Amino acid sequence: GLGPYDNGNIFARILRHEIQATLVFENEHAVAFNDISPQAPTHILVIPRGAYVSFADFAARAGDAEISGFFRAVSTVATQLGLDASGYRLLSNIGDHAGQEVPHFHVHLFGGKPLGRMLA
Ligand code: 5GP
């Protein structure tokens, strides 16, 4: 696994405003910002404010209101960015086999062009 939550991870630092990010959405449940190395015309990262190392940790430890609020926020970001009509993709890497680089749970949101068929 990823071990205990590391308060020094880059997304924790973005949440504390210690490093800059281009925010596109923020509420009590979630913060969304542009990926620093975009892999599509729209490439957003959506993160919960709470300290969870991965989706698995979030699903196991977050409260129901936190979980629903987070996923509702992901949907709101997609809507506000105008991605609903043409579609978009969500992805979350969990742990070593998925190549997770930042140990704070995040959902990638990709869109803005046809993305091609990609299941793994
Ligand atoms: P992972 O492999 O953990 O799912 O993806 C981490 C993502 O975070 C990558 O797409 C990477 O480009 C992005 N990222 C890493 N460091 C930073 C940063 O300092 N700022 C922003 N905005 N994105 C970052």
C-alpha cells in the first residue's frame, strides 16, 4: 500500500496554498485545478480537502457526506467546464501497479477532444 498520509505531498501543499495551482473550482468538499502536465486539452485534477492517500483510503475512511459531496463536485466541474455535451473521462490511479505518483486521492478529468478507446 501507500502507507500513512504524508502531509508534505504536493497536493497537501496546494491545499495549504504553499504552492500555486490554477484553481478551476473549490467548495467545502473538493478543490479542482489544472494538471501541470496536461495529457488532453482539458486535464483537471479534483481532490478532496481531507487527508486520504488514495481512492481506496477515501472509500474506506471518508464519511458519506464527504464522499457524495466529492463526487458531486467532480460532476459539477465537468458541467462548468462545458464537457457534458461531448463527453469526458475520469481516472484515478491507486498504488504501485497503477503508477500513482501523488499520495493524496485525486480524480483526473480529461476532455476537450476525442480521447480514443482506453481501458487499461
Ligand atoms: P498520478 O499518477 O498520481 O495519478 O498523477 C499525478 C498527476 O499530478 C500527474 O498528472 C502530474 O502531472 C500532476 N502533478 C504533479 N505535480 C503537480 C503540481 O505540482 N501541480 C499540478 N497542478 N499538478 C501536478
